[in-house]
Amino acid sequence: MIKAITMNFNNYNNNNKRFTRKRKSKRVRNQRNDNQIVRLTQPGRFASDRLYAILRYNDTTFARSAPATSDSMNWRYRSSAFDPDPLILSGAIPGFVELANLYNFYRVEKMVAQAEFNNQETEATIVAGWPSTNDNNNNSLSSSDVVEYGSNVHGTNIMLGNGNGQGRGRLSVTADLMQLVGPNGFTDLDYSSDTSTNPVVVYYINFGTAKTIGNYSFAMPTKVTIDYHLCFYKLRQLES
């Protein structure tokens, strides 16, 4: 009797595993189809009422410099698909202008950053990344600020060796509207914006560095890529 129960239990587990694999593979196929086919059946309709997209921003500032006689530097990116870097004042994300021609409004629901750093100094340096709702102006933080902010929830930090050793490293930082603001971030219009400007209220992904000995003598080469998770809504009234 015990042997029969064991065999039935094993058969159930095997069947359940096959069902799970089948369900997962079907979900993957559906996701692939979602990226390939959009079917609009209503006459005159040129886009859905809402559109969710992940657009990629590659920062074209390839090196960051500290102020004179400073042992730290910091910079940030904001939850604006119209102008991600506050210092550039013109940097749009590829694909945003095209979607802005279809929709009146957008909301940034998440930002995911992948950053690479290359230390050129003869001493080691600490690199930190963190999301925030407060605006840390570029090069406004001390070295202790950078290290402490990197200890916040969802923050991270690494140490890079000197320019002659292991002076390269990577960080990943996520700024999520739900985690930073909560449900009201999806209903408060201040977190959304017309597609021709920035939201009234934004949140940030921050990066900062702190040199372990002395002040910075060289700029730090950087490569930062940010995936913007966007919701576009309120269709435009178009004319031919």
C-alpha cells in the first residue's frame, strides 16, 4: 500500500513538472508574439489607448570629472523620457519622439541602469549607485555622502583598484516608482507629463565616486545605459 502511494505521488510530481514547463513555454511564446504583432480592429484607430514600452537611453557623456581639489564626484538621471540628464537639457531617448507623435502624455514607471566605470587614478576609488526622490545636484556631495547614500535601500557600491590594477567595475541600479513613491505615483498627475516636457515631480538614479586617498587628478571614463519603462496614454487627435 505504501509503495503504491509513493508511485502515485511521484507520478503526480512528474505530471506537475511537465505542466509547469508547458505553461512557461507558452508564456514565452505569447511574449514573443506581443513584440511582433499588434492587431487594431476599430476603424480609424492608429494606436491602442495605452502603450507600454521599454526605451533605452545611452548616456553620451563618456567621462565624469570632479571639481578642482575634490575627492568626490556625483551625477544623476531623472524620470523624464523627454530629458533624462538634467545637465544636457536636450537629450531625448531614441523612439520617444515617434511615440510622442501618437500620445499626449507619458509616465516613467521604472528606470534600470547598467553602468561601467574605469578608474584612471593611482589610488583606489569607491563607486556607489542609488535611487532617490531627492535631487542631488551634480558634484554637490562629499565623499562621505557618496558612501552613505550607497548604503540606502536599493543602493549599492563597489571599490575599484588603481589604474594599473583592477580599476574596472560595474553597477546595476533600479529606481521603481512603486517602491519609491507608492501607488499614488500612478494616480498623481505630477508624476506624469505632456510628451513635450518633463514631469513636475521626478525621481532619480544617482551615481557617485569617492577617492580613498587624495583628490582626483583624472576624469573617470563611464558607460551608462538606462532602460526606461514607460506608459504612454491619451491618444492625440490626428489629421491627414
